[in-house]
Amino acid sequence: MARKVWVVMAAGLLSSVFGGPNHIGAQGPESATAEKSQATSQEEATLPQTVKAVEAELAALKAQVQTLESKLEELRGKMVQVEPAEEIKRVSEWVCERGHVFSSVPEGGRCPYDQTPVVSREQYRKVKLARRQALSEIVEARLEEQSRRRVAVGVSATGIIQQTAGAGPNRLRGEGSFDVLLTARPAFNTLFFADVEAIGGNGPDPFTGSVSGLNADAGSLQDSDRADRVTLREAWVTTQLFEGRLTGVVGKLDLTNYFDRNTVANDETSQFVSGMFVNNPLLGQLVAGVGHQANAPGLHLAWDTFRQWRFGIGVQVPEDSGSALGRTPFTIGEIGYSTQLLAGLGNYRLWGRRNGGEKRSRAVGINFDQWAGQWLRAFGRYGFQTGGGERDRHAWSLGLGIRSLLVSRPRDETGLAYGWMRAANGRAEDLAELYHRFYLTEHLAVSLIAQYAFHLAGNDRVRPRAGVLVSGLRTQVNF
Amino acid sequence: MQTYQRSLLKGAVQAVETGLILLMTALPCVALEVNPRTTLFVTNRDSSDITMIDTQTDQILGRIPLGELINAHMAMVTPDGKRLLVAGTKRNQALLVDLASLKVTARIPIGIEPEHFDISEDGTLALMGNLEDGTVSVLNLVRGTEVKRIQGFSEPHGFAFLPGRKKAYISSFGAHEVAAVTADSLEVARRIAVGSSHFLASVNPDRFLTEIKGVANPTPTLDGRFIYATDGDSGEVAVIDTTTDEVVKTIRVGDEPWRAYPSPDGTKMLVPNNGDETVTVIDTVKQAVVATLRGGPKMTGINFDATGKKAYAFSSGEYGTVLLYDLGALREAGQKRLGAHLSLETATTTPDGHKIYLASSTDNSVYVIHTATDEITRIANVGESPWATTMLGAYQYCH
């Protein structure tokens, strides 16, 4: 296109310089020859200069066309919605002693004004970027920024119905728990977390005499007049230091979130419901009558090597009370090791704890979860407790987690486990559990649960039993 | 006549001025001799230019301007080392840069939002995906023209020519499939379904009405015998036999896998899973998972040292972090945090395997990982938002 323009313009220019037929036709025939001859000799004399002038004109025109082309390109690029992108960037700069700033290191590493040495530093700066952005991109970025500043709210609701059969009373029991989870970021690299919980129903434990807990989610928080109470289950702040290797948590803690963890058996709302398989029964002092580990003010420190080893210690006051702060605390430490075995990841843990309550017992335990192929995971726990005015006690459990073989249901899982423990009253308690969890949607899961207690240790109010069958249905909603 | 002469003179002066300006602009580049075998080319998205870094000294050699609002996404050196092909994403162009003159020699108008591409082994053809209009531009790199635009893709995101230019594979991120394209006819010969997300969609259609995480890349094994195509939604990797274009095996990996990266010895494929923040190691002989290692959030790439015994994954969570792996023992080998809120993009391992150059868009830097010691140094002020890196003879990827 540009070439055509030059040709047409050049032809016009040459025509005007050299003259065309119209110029000749305008004069009389007699004088035409003489004039023509004179003009020709003049033209011949000025021809080289004229050609040069034309060439210069052409070059100028060419430059103009190029400018126009680039302008056109620019306009084309700006035809769509454009808003300059704005970002805060971390930039490097070099600063002289007297404050002169350079964006690259000056020659010789010295300030060109006063020859003082320059120091490099990192600084943050808002920059406008030449980026073409769609409106949707701008809106998305703003929303993301807003969401980072807000308190995030999560909701978890679990409902469990259990029917007992076999030895002991045949009864149907329902239990439900509702948790509101709040997270916020009060400072960089720092997270605040709170869990507000309400629980209704005690499950079958009060009348079956289980000490490990047939429903680890139960433990009614209702008042005697049946009014629901809401409690603050956890409230803590966590931060990281040393490039994330050291993590510190302080506040009202559930220490089972950090110790004796297990990928197969560690969550009563989605995995095994029996307290025997949620944590080692000898891990700590359980809340009377239910499988909960007591939550209380405490501190947790963990060191992660980001290789294969992890170390953690925890300290917690013996009661959920600020007045108990001066008393001998519950202390626990754990070493974790991860490795590849059987073509899968395995996590192995060794823990030891000392109870600071009235019954000062000590216990050690091991715990593992190991992938065996793509579908199967195995887990195991063993614990030994001594002291505390009780006879020495053991507890162990073994089990499997089987991922769904159906490709259409990758999150469904089946679990099978058996566990045994010596209760504080000296009697043995052992039971097995089988569950299958279906995910109906991403946020809604239903589990069918079958538990068989070979022996239940009983307590002061309920005699020991043997052969109790419990069938259950669990629903869980998570947002 | 005087006016005419004056205008002529003015034109001449303008022409001289323009020439001088052009000359001055070009001088630094003309004076520069770039060895494409030792030069790293960094695509800066927001300054719309290419920064050249000497990998012997880690000094910035200069920058090649690509044009206003180009917002280039990735670049790649042609196999003869003479030119650089650049995807000019926001101006809908493919650009060819002559590495002798360091100037853009061709601006090829193509489809909307070109991002990723691959160049054939002989350097004559390139396939460039236009994300927004779902087309793939076939570029003749000898003539600098678009010879064909293949229709019918959904966010064409990943490209791989097989060795010998017989065939190429194109993956769609907005769908769960890979297309096999014959290099002679430049037609889609086969469409190959990847993963079983259709089952998941039947159970939970709401999820798939808002977002699809399909196949980011078709990654060939080093011998070109198989393609490893990773489907984000189903968490599966399809192993495609390139002779029959059939899925011969489907391997389940973690949640939201990104894509497969081949180790330089060809024995392993590593897949970062951003959903469960793990890295899956697949043995390419057994075509089976041999290890699942701890990863990090928002992993955008994995590079290796020369031997393939060490791997480095790049994670951009609260911190920009380099995750180290010992592939001999199949275990984690540590982490190195580069800084807070860094957005780590993609990286290039030098052909000798001694260094890895990692683009970090948030702080306009390129980080250099020295693979012998795992020491990391930084090249600051590379350009605005360095997004991708490339080097002749190095394994190339983008995100």
C-alpha cells in the first residue's frame, strides 16, 4: 500500500517538474519549438539537482508514511479497552550515603557525585505497566485483592445416627456438630484461626460403656435445660520463621492437630468415627465420657527440615482455664520421618508425652501411614503409658484405607480397622470399624459405618460388655 | 519555487533526522554480537521486550524492543540459532527477531491472544496457539508468514512436535483432549480424550460450568515414542502411543496436576499437582507412579540438573520458593525461599546443566540456580515482568 502511494506521488511530482502535454498544448505552434529547445537546455542543466530534490522529497514522504503506519498500528492496538495495569513491584536499587538512588550499580560501585560507596537494597514501588487488560482481568484482580484482606469463613456440619444392637440396650442415637471456622491474616506470614462449635447429643457411649469412644464427634454442649451452648473450641495465632522451617502456634489449641497425625485415621467427621482410630487413646487426657482430647491454652513449635525429618514440641496447661497457667503443663514431643517405601510415600512418627494433671503419667507412641500402590494405604499406632497411679497400659490399632477403584469417584474411600487398648480400670477394650464414604458433591459426603465392639471396658456407671454392634450413617457438609 | 525548495529541504532534513535517530537506536544492538548458544533470552511481558543475558558472566547484554503493548508471553530460538520467534500476545502477532541485527524482521498477524508454541526440529514450521479464538496458526518461519489457521480448539495451550517433524500434538486447556496433527497435511488427524472428568462432570456439573482445567501440555518422551498428557480436572495422566495415537495407559496422580516434565535421562516424568501440593514421579519404563513427594502451592515448572538426579520445582505461594528433590533416592532435598510474594514463572536449564535461570515477574528478576551447589544468585532489573526464558539447545516450556 505504501509503495503504491509513493509511486503515484512520485509520478505526479515528476509530471509537475518536467511538465506534461497540457503545458505544451497551451502555447502557440510557432513559438513552441524555440521555447521547447530553450526549456530543454535549462532542464538539462538543472536535472541533477531536481532529481536529488525529488529523491529527498521521496525520502521525506517515506518517513512520513512510516510515521503514519506506526501511528495506525498504535491506534489499532488501542482500539480495545485498555487501562494501564498497576502493580506494586519489588525493585532493586543502589543508594549512596547521601541518599542518591540508582536503578543499576554505578561504575565502580561508587556514587558518581561524591564517590561514596553505594549500598544495594530492595524497595517496593508502584508502577504503571503497558499491559493491555480485559475488564474481566481487572475485576478479577480487584476481587482477589479484596479477598486477601477479609476474614475467611468456613462452615462444617456433621450429623451421625447410630443404632446399637447385640449385647446391651438396642437404642438409636443421633448427634450433630456444627463448626464455624474463621481465618484472618493480621500480619504478613501470620494467620489467626478460630473454631466456634456447637454439639448436640452424646452418641451411644454413655450407655455402652466405651472408654475409647464409639463416636468421637459426640459430646453434647447443651445445658441441662436443653438449650444449645456454643463454645470456642480453638483460637490461635500461627507464624513462620527461618524460611518456613520453624512454625509457632500459640493460643487455645487442639494438640492432636499437630501430634499423632495420620493421613488414614485422624478425622472423625470423614474417616473412622471411633475414638480408638482418631488418635492413640494414650496420647493425652481425654475429656470424660467422650473421645475428645481436651483443648486448652498452649504452645506448639515445629521444625521442618524440608527433607525427611520433622520435629515438634507442644506445651499445654492441664485445664482449659487461665488460672491453670502456673501448674505443671502437659508436654509432648514428636519426631516425624517421611520416606518412599512400596512405591509410595510413608510417614512415620515417634512421640512421647508427660501429663501434668493430677495423674502424672508418661507415654510414648509410634504411628505410621504408608501408601502401598495407588489405591491402598495402611496405618498403625502403638502406645505405652506408665505412671499416674495406674497400671501400665498399652493401646494399638491397625487398618487400611482403600481409595475408590471407580475412576468416576476418586474421593470416595473405604476404611477398615481394628484396635485394642487397656483401659484405666484394667479391662481390655477392642473393636473393629468399617466405613465407606461417598462424596455426593464436592461439599457433601455421606458415610455408612459399621462398628463391632468385641469388648467394651465399662466404667463406674456402666458394666463392661462384649459383642456390641453399632450401625451408623454420617453426613457431612463442608464449605 | 522558493516554497517548493524549502519544503524539499525540510523533507531532506527530516529524512536525515529520521535516519540518524534510527541509526542511534540501532547502534547498541548492531555493535552487540550475540552468541545464541550462550545467551539466555528473557521475555518481559510488561516492558514488551527481550532481555539478553550472557550465561557465562550472568551480565545483561542488552534488550530488544518488540513494540508497544505487545505483552509477549514466550519466545524460542529457532534450531539454526539465527532467529527468535516470539508470541506477541496482546497485539495478536507472531514476531520474528533476527539475532544478527537484533531487530524485529517480521510481524505476522495471527489469531487472538497467541501464547504458546513449538518449532519443528528443522526450524521451518511453528504451531502457535491463539487462546481466545481457539485456533492454531501454522507459521512458515522461512517466509515469515502464516500458512494456515487450524480451527476447532478450546484454549490451545500446549504444543509438541515429534522428532523428525512427522507429527505434532496440541493440547486444549479448555477441554480434556489432545489433537494429533500430521505435519504434511497440517490437519487434525486424531482427537484423543484424556482422563475421566466426564464421570466427575455427570456427578457435579456445577463445578464444570464455572471452570475447566484441561490438558496443559502434551509432553513427549525423549524418544518421541509416547506422549504424557495430564488432565487437571480428573487428576490423571494419559500415556499416548505416538505410533497409533491411542491411550495405552491412564495413571492417576494428585489433585489438579499441571503438566509432565521429562527428566534429561528420559527415565522419569515429574508432575506437579497444585491441588494437593504434591509432586508425582512417574517411571517412564514401567509407566507407573514410583513416588509422591511433597510440593508447594502454585507450582509453575520443574527443571533438572544435567544428570537428572536432581529436580527443582518452583512454587509461588506466600513465598516464592524453590523446592529441591533428590531423584536418585526419590525424596525431598530441601527448600529455598527466594522472597515474599514472588511470582515465579518459568525456567531454563543451560545445555550443560550447570545453571537454571528462573524468571520472577514480581521483582523483575531472574534467579540463577547453580546446580552443583544449589546456591542461588539474582540478576535484578531485567525488565518489567519477566515471564519466560529460553536458550538454544535447552528444554523449552512455558505456563
